Amino acid sequence: MQKIKDITLFERRDKKGTSWDKIHILDDGRLNFDSHDLGSIPMEFWGHEDYEYDTYVDAEWKDSILLLLRKERFKRNEDFRKWADTKEIPYTSASWP
């Protein structure tokens, strides 16, 4: 598996338009949550067919966010390892008697 710097969290395409939410790790280490709406839904709310909004998290908080997300998603180390295996994410393990 290659390192991931961008991922789509949500995407919808229908007769009302297109919406997506993506997350990016920027070159300076910040997290960027990018959302975009195109079509009749933004026209109803904002008066134009294209609406984009971003949220940025400073690089110094990226590790905290990732640890908190890991805690919410994986309660046990074994759960994380099984998930990492399915994504072909390399890791090392150690154990002691």
C-alpha cells in the first residue's frame, strides 16, 4: 500500500447535484477537511451553484487527532492489527513474557 495523503470521506451525485468531503495532509503537515457542493442545493441556500468550505487543523494537532480517532475506532490492539492487515499497512509487533 502507498502512503495516503488524500482520501474521500463522502461523495454524493444525484439530480440535485454533487457533494463531497475530503481530507488531505498538506505539505506543511496541516490537515485540510475540504467540502464542496455543486448544483441546486447550494443554489437554494446560498444563491449560487457552487459552494466550497474548508477546515484546517494545525500540524501540531494532527497526531492528537489521529490518536483520538484510533481510540474511538479500535478499543484493542488486536482490532487495530486486523484492520491494518486488511489495508496492507505495515507495522511491527513486540511481546514480552
